[in-house]
Amino acid sequence: MKYSHWVSLFLIVFLLQACGGGGSDSPMNKGPDVTDAKVELGKLIFEDTRLSANNNQACATCHAVAAGFADPDVTAANPVSEGSVAGQFGERNAPTSSYTMFSPSFALISDPVRGSIYAGGQFIDGRRNTLEEQAKDPFLNPVEMANADKQAVVDKVSSGPYSDKFMAVYGSDVFNNTETAYDKIADAIAAFERSDEMNPFNSKFDCYLQNATQFPLSTLEQAGLDVFDNTGKCSACHTLDPDPVSGKVLFTNFQYFNIGVPSNPNNPANIANANFIDVGLGGRLSGSAENGKFKTPTLRNVELTPPYMHNGVFDTLEEVVEFYNIEEKQFASPPPEVINDINADVDFLGLNEPDDIDALVAFMKTLTDGSGVGVCF
């Protein structure tokens, strides 16, 4: 089976990191110039509801730890987070902010199987390259935190309960320049997003990777892993190979695909305009060939992050698996949101037995952070 190959690869990387002292304070895990004080500050900013137009929304409102750093209050029937201003909604289901630190910069890359393909970036359309750039956007987005301008955000931080900590990290004169202060706010958030708290790698599956004999999966979970890596071909995009930079299994290749996801009639954008189509990557790149493509998400914590897909059209993992098991998406009901240029190399799962679906879902639930605590952590 293929997974014996990547388990061996992971063990080699794990042992090399252990010999090299690759602990939680390593640059690989936390990024450049990240201190505990900066991480603590970033968390305070991340959780501060005052940093919105109506003092009612923080980053953590839509990226809550209990929901795998996604929105705990959305469902397929109510798939988009409401902004600070009542009645204001975006167009997309809030993705997890966990493990986003590992996404490379957006680029057109050469894939040995797929040829030239876009990969990386922040947000599900890759429109920002770094965590710092990404962190600046929600504060000023009118359908999110809806602040009037950068100065409004800076003023709230400078008058807030952690302003002394902010100046201790960035200097007593940091609030003298709006652009500088705003950049540092984003820098602190990015530091928290690079922290072990947001990237713990402490799932049951991580225990299995450390020692499959000592920390085995259950029979059902092991069957699900076999489906994931073989019959279902899930690992073609949600890769099991250790990331070459971090040495971690990230469950994404960060590439962009149109997999034929249907529209969600409950999306506020579709309610406002029945003809609304989210073209994804095509909205920021010229050429209709990129329409309908979104970045492959990590599957870590996927149990905690419903609803699923860019528009939250599916409420359960079982529904997602059943969707992937449809061979001809262009003939499906409901039809794909973007019917053209569905990626031909995104294979349907080919599952024939209900037990296969149960097994695959059981395996995905081993990716939930904290499920390895008390097992090997």
C-alpha cells in the first residue's frame, strides 16, 4: 500500500528534526522574528471584538478554536458569516485559519502530473501572498469588520487594554505613524497564526505517524486511510507526503481546481441575485479557464469546520464524500456552479459500499487536533 511509503518518509523527517532540535520554537514552526510576547499580543488582537465597526466582531468570531478556527455559527442553510454591520454578508463560507502559515506564495508552478497550475497564496483564491497581507483585509472589508479606515483600527488598538504590550513589542513610538502601526497589527496577528496554538499537529493521526505500531488506528479508521490513499485517490490533492519545507503532513497541495461544486441557494449572494456565480480564481486572473477554481483546503480539523466547500453547500462529511462519488458532475443535480472547465484529473471516488464512506469519514476524524492528547502528546 502507498501509505507505507509516506509513513517511512515521515519517520525519516521526524527523526532528522528531532536530532536537529526542531522543537516548537524553531523558525520552521513560528516564522521569522516571532517571540512569545508577539504571539500573546497577536492572540489578544485576534480575539478583540472592539476592532470592528460595532464592537461586536473579532477575527475569532469567524475563526474560533472550538470550530477548528472556522465559524461555529454557520450551516449549509446559513453558510456565510454576518459582518459587524447587521445584514451584511460576504459571498463565501469562512475557511479555517489554522495551518494557513504553510501555504506558499501564490505562483504558477509546474506539476509533474498536471503541468502548469496555480498554487499557494492566502484566502481560497490566493489573492494575498502572506499572512501579514491577509490579516489587513478583514478590518476594512465592509461585509466583515467594516472599520472606516486604518486609523480607526489603530486608534482602537492604541486606546485598548493591551496598548502597553503593543508598544513593548514594537516600540513606544509605534502609534505615531498610521501605516506603521497598521502593519504591526497585522504582524502580530500573523505571529499568532504561526503559533503552536493554531498549528498544534496533535491529532490521533499525528500519533499514528510517530509510531503506527504503538499508536494504531482502529480497524475502521485504517480502512478509511486505505480508501483515502488508494481507491478514493483523495491523497492526489490532499497529499500524505511530508511537506518539503515543514516536514509535516498538511493534507493539501495548495493547488486550484474546479471540482464541480453546485451553487448554494442559501448563500446570501444567490438570494440577492439568482444568477450569481462565484468564479473563484477566475475572478482575479484573466481567462475563463480559471473560473470555478478554489484552493485545495487542508483536511486537518475538517470534522470541526462544517459546512463545506467555498459556499457551504454541504453540511456533513458524508455529503461531501457522496458528492465526490458522482462520476459525471456535469450531469449531476443540482448542476455545478461553473460547469465549464471542471478538472478532468479530479477523479471520482468510485466507492461502491456504504462502509467505504463510513470508513473514509472515520479516518478524516482522526485529523482533529486534540484527539492525540493523552495518546502520544
